[in-house]
Amino acid sequence: MSKLKLLSGKEIIKIFSKFGFEIVSQRGSHVKLRRILENGTKQTLTVPIHDELDKGTLKAIFRQALRYIPEEELRPYFYD
């Protein structure tokens, strides 16, 4: 069984930037990331900027990102 990595909000943003997401806004400690596909579809994720994210938060971000990114591509960044 894979183990969930401990990641910070900044690390998560770096991961998603590799998939074409960019910061579009920030409100308090939450950053909104977005990428726009060639057909004009907008894909948005929200990430809290904390030094260490709780495991439940990481799992929620991972599940949300699976709507846009195939699991086999995303899993190595989140799990050992």
C-alpha cells in the first residue's frame, strides 16, 4: 500500500504547474489555480498555502485533481 507524502501548499502548486495550471487569484491562505484547454474549457483547483497540509486535505486535493489529470500521472507526486 502506498503512503501519502507530506506536502506543503507551495509544493502542491509546483506539482500542478507541471500540468499547466497557473495561479489566478488568492484569498487569504487559499490560492486558485486554473488551466484553460485548447477548446476553452476552464479547469480550476483551490489549494491552501500551509507549511504542511493535513492528510485529509491532501486526499481531497488529489481526488479533485483526478477530474482533470489521469491517476497514473498524478499518483507519483502524492504517494510514495
